[in-house]
Amino acid sequence: MSQGIDRADDTSADAAARARGPVRQWLHDRPADVIDVFVYVVVLNLAIEFLPRVISETFTLSLLTAVLLKLALEVVIKLKTFVVGKVRAARTRRGTAVAAGALWVVAAGSKLVVLELVDLVFGDRVSLGGFVSVTLLVVALLVSRTAVRRLLA
């Protein structure tokens, strides 16, 4: 009997999800992502305030940059996790060296990709500086995200 009630609840939950729309559904399903974007906005705007090479013309652009950084860093984290798995699975020194080299390429290359992506999307209106400043920014973003997630857990 309770299975029929569960199905009815699932159907009404599905209907409610469809009525929310994609953005509201994402907000409902992935609150950690929303918190990450807020953390990224704070860290990014602190970088804009204290690092002269990090520039955003408006708060709206910094918010959009934070969303872009969230998306880019999620892809980078997944890629790094995959490569770390390859490093751990390597059975030979050569395999370990190749996988470790790939990890270095991903780690360094991701900063260049982030710089190019921001330049492509926002042009001169947003600048994350150079390689060193974007590296510091990414480290600060990831450390802050981890700290806030632990605080809220």
C-alpha cells in the first residue's frame, strides 16, 4: 500500500521539478554548487580588490566569471581525478612517470585554459592577470570552497 503512495509522491515531485524550470531545479538539486559560486564570487572580488592585475568592470561580470570558473574548475577537477587514478593504477615506473607528466600538464595547462576561456568570453572587461595570479586565485578558490563545505557539513 505504501508503494502506491510513494509512486504518487514521486509523480508529484517530478511534476514539481518540471514546473521549477532548469535553473530552479539545479538550485534545488545541487545546493553545494550554488554555495561554491557564492564563495567564488567573494574570493574573486577580494582578488579584484587586492591584486592589481585581476580586473572586472562590474559586479555582474565578476558573478558571471565566478560561474564560468565554477564550470571550468569542475571539469579540471574531474580530469585531475581521472589522471590521478591512472598514476595510482600504473604498474611500471615508465607508466607512473607518463601519468605524473600528464598530471603536471593538466595542472599547469588548466590555468592557461582558464585564462583563455575568460578572455574569450569576457574580452578586456575581465582579466585574471597572468599565470601566477590565476594560479593563486584557483588555489584560493579551491581552498575556500573546501573550507566552506567543511564548515557547513
